[in-house]
Amino acid sequence: MNELLERAESANKVMPLIFIIDKSGSMSGAKIASVNKSMADILPELKKITNENDGAIIKIGVMEFDHTPNWITPALVEPHLFNWVDIVTDRGLTAFGAACKSLNEQLSRNALLSDPEGYNQPVIILLSDGEPTDEWSHHVDKLKQNQWFKLSQKFAIAIGHDAVSKENLEALYSFLGHVEGIMLAKDVATLSKMIEVVSVTASQITSNSQAPTSSASMTDAQIDEQGMKDTYKAVNSAVDANVDGAVTASNDSFGDLDFSAFT
């Protein structure tokens, strides 16, 4: 057996939980305030999951982006060691392509995922309220070739009614590769609760779902497609049950938009 895999099987499982947060000018005011409050509030819940899940450790990574991406966490950090500092918006644009490029660079054993003990399946949550302002499709295509990204559970929370445009939903669908992970928070109250439910539910399921994967074996890793579908279904059900006014793939067609046109 590969030495790294042997070490991974005997080690505590680390599940990366990565947030990609839009801090462009349109996110100012109540939107970013709701994101900041939610991020601070979920840390004790994520710590509780780790404490109650023998051998499982959740570690958080956060990227903020406007016209440029910036990693708030240079390395993955455990919830109890993470002191959330509020994100401040500026007049920046929504450089979604640049954010995807940076995420692709960080999803590597030479960067964010450098622990040779290996990792469990990552969970990636994108929060954004508007259409990309840069050329993004090339960077998304490159990101989708990343083995860590392929194996990750991915969710996108579109914030506000303005986020439900053909252009924005096309970008979110391209990022995820499916509609099941796209959700709409129509107002800040919905947004706050949705961030909590999605992050906590996905973390509970995924941190228990599989043995850790050695970073050296990613090219040979197998994607559990049924397991991923089950997770998306469970998260959608949790959101539908606990978030009033939420729009998810299981309860709405996003205005009958034909997502098949984006494939």
C-alpha cells in the first residue's frame, strides 16, 4: 500500500470547508453584514461537529474577492482557532474568473492542501450577488480539470433577486456543473440562515462520508457520484425545512430557466 495512504487511513480525517465570498460594491450594507454575522455564528457549530465526530476535523479556508481575490486564511484553520474579522466591501467589481483562477491554484498539495496525511472530500461554498465582470469561462474550465475540485461538494448561494439573471446563473451553473447546489437567498434573513444550514449540514454529512484521500493519489481518486447526489439532496431538504423563503433546485425552477443550455 502507498505509504501516504497508510498514514491517511490511520490519521484524523481533515475535511476542508472553503468559502468563496463576493465582496464587490453591490454586496455593501445589509448583504455583507449578514455574511459576516453568519460566518462568525457558524464557527461554534463547526467546532461542535468536530468534537462529536470521532477522528474528523473540519478546517476552514476563506477567499474574498472583488476586482482581485484575497485569501483571508493563508492556510486551512480549525474553527476554534479562527477569529472571524468582518469583510469590508469597497467599490470593486466581481472578478469571478480571477477568483476561480486563485481557487485552482490553491487546491493543490503545493498550496492550501499541503498536509501529506491527506484530506477528506472538500466542501466549497460560493456566495455572490451579481454577474461576473471579467472573462470567467476559461478559468472555470481550467478549475474543473482540478482533481480536488472534481471531488468536492460544491454549493452556490445567489444573493438577492438581482442574482437571478441568465448571465449570473450561467456562471454559477458552470462553476458547479449541476443545478442541485444552486440556491437563492432573496433577502438578508434568508441569507443568514441559509449559510448556516448549508455549511453545517454539508459538513456533518461529508466529514463522515469517506476515508481521507492522500494528496498524492488524487489523479487516481474515484468520484462517488451517488454519494454526492445524496448529499445535495440532503442539503436541499435541510434548507427547504429550515429556511423560510429559500429557493432551491428541489422547490423551484428559477423561473423555468433552461440550465441544459449551459452544458
